[in-house]
Amino acid sequence: MIDLVEIVVGKNRFLVLQKVAEIIGGIKGNFERYDFSTKSPNFDFYNVLEAIQTISLFNQARLVFLHIEEDKDMKLIDVNELITVIENPGDVKVIIAMEKRIPQSHKLGKIIKKQAKLHELKVKDGFNKQRYLNKTLFDKQMKMTPQAQSEFLERIGEDYARMDSELEKLSLLDKEIELRDIEHMITQDINDHIFTISNALLNKDRNEAFRIYHSLLVQKNDPLNLGPLIATSLRSIYQVETLYYKGYTQQQIADRLQMSDKQVWVILNRQMGKVQNILEHLNHLSEIDQKSKLGEVDRFIAFEMFMLNIMH
């Protein structure tokens, strides 16, 4: 029996959208797809209903995805109409993503339990790389020493697609993965480190930011080289957020900015609403670059003060 209505519940946007993509990827055949987000400037719930209820001109299967991005966005939803949809979606596949599970004390919660397939994502504190690695190793029946795991996560950074592909490669060794295997087979990418340190700065995670910073220094990276790279990363985050609030979809943002799908997903999940002072930060980096080259400031001290300032 095909579940026509599926509900995905979770606070972590990356994992929620990943689960939705997994569900959609498992649907066979061609279909018309309609995506709606409550964060779209032109969002209207009745457009969602129209997409569900309108008969396809070409008699083709249809899929409607409604992303209720925040719990407060439920005020934009006609709950009675939503209950009607869940009870009788017709021949349309409906996927709804939301932040919180609707309690069964509410009528909507009872209907979801009775009529829909519920996927409740349990991760509470954001996407955890170590947890994801542990799960993937278990699924692939692989073993990896703690030292190898630490180095592996350090080299992979925030690129979860790369994590999957590199683990696939390591699985061919058909043995417990050791530190020397990681050192020989997994290359380091400074872009991953830059993306991760930018993440940490905006999340005001001092320990993580300075851990990565010192790791970059050990690899002989100079603050004069790091500044422009971090400026580019911050600018990309700012561009993603700006386009998102203008109503662009994740795929449209990736295409327009020539970024990977996965990187855009991570930015949307972790950075929204955290780059209000982006121009000030970019100007500060430019000033550090100029003054350091003129010998007016110590580049190491200036860059570290910049990091502390952005996390203030």
C-alpha cells in the first residue's frame, strides 16, 4: 500500500530536507512536482490546496511538498483544510515537513497518527558529524579507530556528501580503518576548513573557531591568506540568505551562485538570520588586510581580534 501522505518532523532543516529528498527519490515513475515553503514571500496556503485538488492536464502523477518551516508558521495554515487533505489526498502524493510533532490532544495530531506516515527525526542539537559518522560506519559494517575518526572528521569538514563517498572508498580496505589509512587516503581541503570556521564564527562557537584556526596555522596558512578566503565564504552565506528570503528555491540558489546543493543546504540549515552585520565584517577584514601589508598591525593579533569581535 502506498502512503499518500507523509509527515516529516524535525528541528534540523538539513536532516528534514534530506529525509524529504530520500522519500521523493524512492518514488518510481514520472510526476509533476509542486514545492511550497511558508518562508516564501508569496506563500498562500490556498495555492497548496489548489495544487493538490486541481486535475492534471496530462493525467500525470503529482507530488506536493509543503514545508512549514517554523512552528509559528502554523498560523498560515488552515488546519481544517489540512485535515481534509490528510484524510483524503485523492491521487496526489503529499509530503509535509514541520518543526514540531502535533500533539494527539489536537484533532490534527490524531488525524496524522491515523491517516499519515510519520517520520520523526530525533536529532535535537543540530547536525552532528560524529553521530552521522557512527551511524554510517554501523550501516556499512565498518570499524574505525577513535584517532582515525578524529582525523577523518577534521579533513572532511562540513561536506557530508564527501563523507559518504570517502567512506565508500575506505570500505574497500575491508579492515579496521586506522589513522595512517586516513593520512594516506583522505586529502585535506582548505575550502572545507574555511567553510567550517565561517560556520563556527557565525555560530559564536569560540572553541571550534580557534581549534580550526590553529589547525590552519599548523598547515602553514598565513592570516593574510585566510582573510580573503573567509570573506568569500561569509559573502556566499550572505548571498544564500538574501536569495532565500527573495523566494528562490534551494536548487535555484545553487545554480545561480554556482555552489553545490549540499553546501547550500548546510548554509540554509545553520546560518539563517545570523549575518546581519556581514558588510561590517567584510570591511573589517579588508581593513586588516591593508593595515597588515603596511605594517601598521600585527596580522596574527588583528585576525584573532576580528574572530573575537565577530563572535561577541
